[in-house]
Amino acid sequence: MALLEIDRVSKRFGGLQAVSDVRFSIDERTITFIVGPNGAGKTTLFNLITGAVHPDEGHIRFDGADITHISPNRAAHIGIGRTFQIVKPLGGLTVLENVMLGAFMHTSSPSKAADAAREILNYLQMEKAMHVTARGLPLAMLKRLEIARALAIKPKLILLDEVVAGLPTAEALRLAELLQKLPARGVAAVGGVEHVMRVVMSIADRVMVLDHGAQIAIGKPEEVVRMPVVIEAYLGTKYKELGL
Amino acid sequence: MRRAHWLAAVAAVVLSLLVPLVVQTDYKLQVLFRIYLFASLGLAWNLVGGYAGQLSLGHAAYFGAGAYGLALFSGTLGMSPWLAVLAGVAGAMACALLIGGVSFRLRGPYFALSTIAFAEILRLTAKNLPGLTGGDVGVPVPALFHGNINRSFYWAAVALAALSFALTVVISRAKFGYYLMAIREDEDTALSVGIGAARNKLAALLISAALTALAGALYASIFLFIVPDQVLALDVSNEIAIVAMLGGAGTVLGPIVGSVVLETASEIFKNTFKEAHQLIFGVLLVFVVLFLPGGIVGTIAGLLRRSDIPGEGA
Amino acid sequence: MDVYAALQAVINGLLTGALYALIGMGLALIFGVMRIVNFAHGAFMMLGMYVTYVLFTRTGISPYALFIVTGTILFAFGYVVYFALMRPIHGQSDFMQILLTLGVGLICTDAVQLIFGADYHQINIPLQDTNFRIGPNISVNAPWVVSFGIACVLALALYLFVMRTMTGRAARAIAQNRYAAPLMGINVFRVQAISFAVGSAAAGIAGALLLPVFYLYPGVGDQFTLKAFVMVVLGGMESIVGAALAGLVLGVVENLTSLYWGNEWALAVDFAIFVLVLSLKPSGIFGRQTV
């Protein structure tokens, strides 16, 4: 049974069809990337999964249960973690405290939460920044903080919205290495990115391509990259005809 | 809490209780009563406004509920005064349930406006139902203490301040406190880690309302008579918020410091400028927002942190 | 049921409502468009009343002519307040803006109380004795009619300012996208200052027009701050026209409430409406549903 099932989901905002008839499923301990330019519907899809918005049509199932009309904090409790495209750190708190907030889902004790948080921060190589107030951190650290905080809730699935956007390539690749180890920790990851890149190619099990809210391709990275529909969507009809 | 801090707190309470041995004048004890009372009010407000970051400008509703609860439950319903106080607290918490239930769904300025609207509705209702509340004429309040009243009320205020302080310390160091702060910093992020924002905000408000109502009952009882414009007015809500902001919202000591500074300044001002002693409130508020957003305690804590070698966060 | 009493209440309500509309439109510009949470709006109206009062008692000129002077003074005052106090905290949270403007309002109110005392004042002008009759059962007091006329003209002027002038358009541009606006060459701070000043002037002028028909005392502004927010919310946040209509609605509702339940409940009904609208349709009665 798949961990997450998106079953013919559509969402419209006023005149804009943000997501239309998307259907795919995610298995446990896999890494999937949803590829599409800004406005393609990736964030909307993530919002639909976490319950920040609800679909007009279709169903979403997680771990067998129907979560079509779930609320965001309920989604976190059943094992869906997320990071935000525009990072949302808890600015006035330290890095450690930020991650503790996630750890608190599984304990009421601040000291146990701190221990759990420390472990995750070590995993993400952020120990040195533990007592720094989040507000002053550079982007690369903030992105790691988002991930750390989401991991602290011990999710089965983590949604990473534009997690490498804005990062220099070296940092993006370092992050990718860490993400690659997530399935071994029991976490399935779904990342949203603007276009296929080295990161995606190197760690994705599967890639799904969104164009204007519609799903136009899904498969292994090296297959998807060669599909005519994908090339057409990204480079235009001319290139498709040239057979590139 | 570190041992040294705990001992300091206990010492402070004990010293406070011993003050009446030295200070005997009625006037001075009344001023001290007011300082400790507003410290309690500031601490109570701080849970919602400081830690949870929800700007309530309608706390007079709970203050008035406590005051009128004492007056009406003992007067019309014949309850014994202390039982009436508890009834008033229950009433205030019921109000909090309603006010919070509606207002917490609103973001930004709408929340503040909603709290003001509710407090005003309560005030106007109290004014316009003389049969029930005595209207503008007011209603008598039973004395909670007899004998050396000023000293007894002072001790009661110290006790309430100590209780509020203890609750603040416990909450700020527990999971609940962290959850409130997360809600303050970014509610969407808080939801994404499974924090039930509505539930937690409401819990903070209920505790805050209960403490505020206790203070309201004490205040009413020392005056033996209350009118709506005295205990349900915007001025009361403002003063409570300013005490906390001036001292430092979101800090444990802030509201206490804020009350000492504000109430002392207010007293001095009152003696020089008979009317318009509230001018000092406005000036201090503007000053705090422009120059000391963390309040007195917050700013000092910030300066100390910067001069430390990077180590433990505050 | 006396139909004429109700009709009289409605007409009085519309007359009152026009002044409310002026105050509400001012706040709609400041808060609805510029997103500046101004809790001192009513205090500015109060200042307008006192300024006019002083000028009237000194010169004997009618408030219906003095309002121009009052408006100018409040415009300047608003401009200065914006640059001195609001600009430094530009970009900070609503929380801080509310507290700052709350403080400004307190300072205004108490400074006035210090100077003029807490007593109620009233002015007398000959126009107060004139009444117009509409049919045998309805009469309207002249000052209200005059202020209605002036308020309507100013409301129209305000509408044209927001919709037609460059500054007004710039203000709406900032409201729609505060990041893109400076990129279009808009001097955000100047436009905000002017909008704040215009909104304050509107409040001040409403105060001047209110002087002949209302009691003057330092705290008179508080209820108007709240009423102004009620109007902006009812009218649908950014809508200047919505706020104006809401003002008229508010005036009528208050007068009808006074008629059937008594004066004391009028203000309470305002707040009840406010709470209801916020809970049920936060985008306002006249507003558009935004995502």
C-alpha cells in the first residue's frame, strides 16, 4: 500500500485552476521530486496534502486514511512534515528551541525535547548554531533549520518546498546528500523544485512534472527528462521537433 | 529554575510580606497595593499578550467580571464574599471562552479590535441594565477583609502577584510556554509542527482571565463600591497592557518592573497634574514602541546577551 | 407603530451617517488602503473639534467656514505625526503599530484634558435654531443639513483623490503590492505620509462639522475610533465607497436603536454588529471575498 495517494485532485482559486486532475502515489522511504516552474502548482499541492487548503475534487489518502479535509496541525500529528518555500523560522527563538517545538510532539519534557532536537541538529551538522537566535541566520542555515524542525516531529513523509532554491550549488549538493539518507531513517521525502537539476537527477527515485497545474509526466528521472511532453513544456515545441 | 533564582524569588516574597512592619501609612500601603495588583494584572496579560503574542486590549472585561461577580453574586444571590469571588472568576473564564472563541479566529488588528468591542459591550451592558447591575449609579461590594484593611489587601495583592509570577515561570519553561511562543512567532509554522493554535491560545486566555478576575475582585472590594466606567473602561485595559509592555512583554520579570515604574510615575504625576495623569501612559507607550520594544527588562536582557561570549540563549 | 417616528429616525440617521462616513472614509484610506493601523483616528477628530472650538470662540467665524482651516491644520499634524512617529516603525508588526497609535491617541486626549480640563463644552450658533420641515411630521435641524451637504462634497472629493489623482493611484498601488510599488518609482513614504495626512484631515473636518451638534470633551474621540473601524470592516477593507455606505448604515442603525431601545444601547449595537461581521463575513458586507 502506498504511503500517500493523490487521487484525481483539483483545486481552483477564483479564475485560476491551480491544480487539475493530479494523480500519483508515493511509497514509504522513497525520494520523489515534483518539478515545475513557479506557478505550476507545487506549493498548492503541498498545501492540499497538509490541509492548509482543501481540494475541490478528488481525494487524498495517507497511510490508508482519508485526509482530504484534514487540518494542518492534524496532518503533522499523523506524520506529515513540511518546510515552507519562503522560510518561516520562529525568529525570536534559538535554533535549538525551534527544533524542540517539533520534538514536543512526542514528549512533554523540555529536557527530552532538547535532547531529541540536539540529535537532529547534529545530523544536519548544525551543532555550532544551536544557541543562535533564528532571526540572524543566513539562508542556508535557515533552510536546514526548516528541515530539522520538520524532522523533529518524526514524520513518515516530509514535504520540502523549494528546499534548495536560492542556495549555491555546493550547499545544494551537500543538502542533497543529507536528504538521500532520509529513507534510511524511515522518512519518505517529496521535494518541489523549479526545474530538473543535478540534485534531482542524483537522488530522486521518481520525478513528476507539473505544468500549469496539470500532471504531464511521471517516472524515473532519466526517463522523464527525455519525454517529449516535458521537453516541450520547458523548451518549447521547436526543441521537441529538433529531437533534443 | 536555578537555585539562586528560586531563593531570590522566595526572599522577595517574604520581604514584601514584611513591608507593613516598616510602612504604616494608609496612603503608602494603598500605593503599594496598587503596584502589586497591577504587577499581577501585567503578569496575567503577559501570558496572552507577551508569550502568545495576541494583543488583547479588552482585558478590562475580565477585571470587571471579577469585580461585578463579587458584587452581584454576594449581593443579589447572597453568596458569602469569597465564594462570590470564585463565582466571578468562573464568570470571567466563561467570558474568556466566548471572547477568545470569536476573537482568536481573527488575525492582526482585528483581534485587538474584537477584544475592545467585547469589553465595550460588557461595559455598556453594565451601564444599561440598572436593574441587574445598578447601572451608572453603581453597586456596593462586600469587604473581603476586616480589621486592618490596608495591610490585609496589601498582603492579598502580594499573594496574587506571587501566584501570577509562579504560574508565569512554570508556564514559560514548560511545553505549553514553548507552544505559546511558537504561536507568537509564526502561527503557520506552529501548525506545521502539530501545535493546536486555537486550543493553546484559549488555554492561555482562560488562565489570564482567571488571574485578572481575582485582581478585579480585590480592587472592587477595597473600594467597597464599583461603577462600570471604573472597572470595565478602556483605560483599565490600556493600563494593564502598558504595564506589561513597559516592563517587557514575554519576559518573566517584565510586568513586575513595569508596574513599579508605571504606577510610581503615575502617582507622582497625579500629585502634580491632578487631571490628565494618564498623559504619562501615552508618552511611555510611544517611547517603548519607538526605543524599547523589548520593554525595560527585554532591553537589558538583550544588552547583557550581546556582551556575553556566545553561550546559552536567554 | 409610528411610521413617521421611524422615518424621522432614518433621516436623522442619514444626516449623522454622512459625518460618520467622512470619518470612516478617512480611516479607510489610512487603514484599508495603507494598512496603517491607526488607533488615534478618533483622537484626531477630537483635535479637529477643539481646534475649531478655539478658533470659533476667538473669531466668531462659523464652523462651517472654519472647517477648511481645521482640515489644513490636521493635515499638517497628520503629516508630521507620520514622519516623526510612524515612519520609524515602518514594517514592524501590527502589534507595535496599534500600541504606538494608541499611545499617540492617549497623549492627544490627555494633553487636551490638561489644557482645557475635562468639562463638557458646547457652542452656540444661530443656525441651531433653524429647522426645516418635510411634511407635517418630519423636521430636520439646519446644522445637520449643512454638515450633510459639506460632508457629501468632501466625500466625493476624497473619492476622486483616491481614484483619480496620481497620489491616490500610488496609494492603491502600494496597497496592492508594497514590494513592486517602489520599483515603479513610487516614493512609498511620501505617499503614506500624504494618505495619513489626508485621512487625518478628513477626521478633523468631521470634528469641525460635529462641533455645533455635539458635546465637546477630551474623551469624545474614543467612540469614534471604534466606529471608524466598524465602518471600514463593514465596508470591506479597501473600499472608500464601502466605508461611506457603512457610515450611513451605522447612522441609521444607531438612530433606530435609540428610537426603540433608548440612546444607551446605540453604541453597544455598533459593537455587536462589528463582532458579528468579523465572525461571519470578515471581508465586510460590501467587500469582495479574497483568498
